[in-house]
Amino acid sequence: MKKFSFIILLFFIISCPVLADVYKFPSNFESISKQIPKIHSIKCKFKQEKHLQNISKPLISSGDFEFVENKGVYFHTLYPFESTVDYTNKNYKQINDIINAISAKKYSRLEREFYFFYEGNINKWTLGMKPKKNSNAYNYISSITLNGADYINKIIIKQTNGNMTTLWFTK
């Protein structure tokens, strides 16, 4: 359950178009926090593609996404079937803590778990994150790449087993 919760949490952390070179630009949370805008509450559409190693076609879902600052994340999936998932209760406290740390630009907790890479400016940016060897995510996540401008518009999560999840957010 911890592995699953941690992966789900990482989906919400950050997003943006992948720049192949972002991992050539190591950074730290102090310089990143100056470039990435504070993320406030948002309602938007989401589309998700999961590429699994042993399945030829991606698994696709879409629907409505909401992030409520200091409260949590809501996914209302409309395709391929309707369902609602929220990450607001204390069962998902770890997820909410990470999401709120990013939205409030408090990266120190994440810096203990990840190496940061950054390219861009406040108008268009890419943030890369790779787990440190002592991190809980190290055995499951190979990288998280986020793209954004005034909000996160894309997240790519690559797992160590070769699976990849991409989330797009549009207003």
C-alpha cells in the first residue's frame, strides 16, 4: 500500500513538457522555488496514459481534476468509466503533505528524497526529479518530469520496471 500511495502522490507533484536535456541541469530547491510560481487551487481537465511493459496499447483515462490548496486532490474520472478519487483524508496524509509542500514552495522535505533538475523560467519550466538511493521511491521510480507555466500542465512518471504514466492538465 505504501508503494501505491507514494506513486499516486507523485502523480500530483508537478508537470510540464519533457525537455530531453533537463537532467543535464542539476539544481536545488532554493533556486527552483524562485522560478516556479506558487501553485494555487485549480480546477481543470486531465488526461492520463499508462504504458505498461506487457501491454501493447496504453491505458487511457480522462475527466475532471481539482486541487484545493491546503486540503487535497480530487480526480473525477469520466472515461473509460465514472469514478471519483480524493486524497483529502488522513489515510492519504503523506500524499497531501507532499502536494501541499510543492504548492507552498516548501521543497526541503522533497530534497531529502529526490535530486532536482531544472530548466526554464517562470513562464515555461521543466522540473526533473530522481529519487535518492535512501529514498522510499528509489526502487519504484526512476524519474518524475514536470512541465508548467503558471500551473502544472504535464507530469511524466517513469518507473524502474519500465512502466510510464503521463498526465496532462488543461484549463
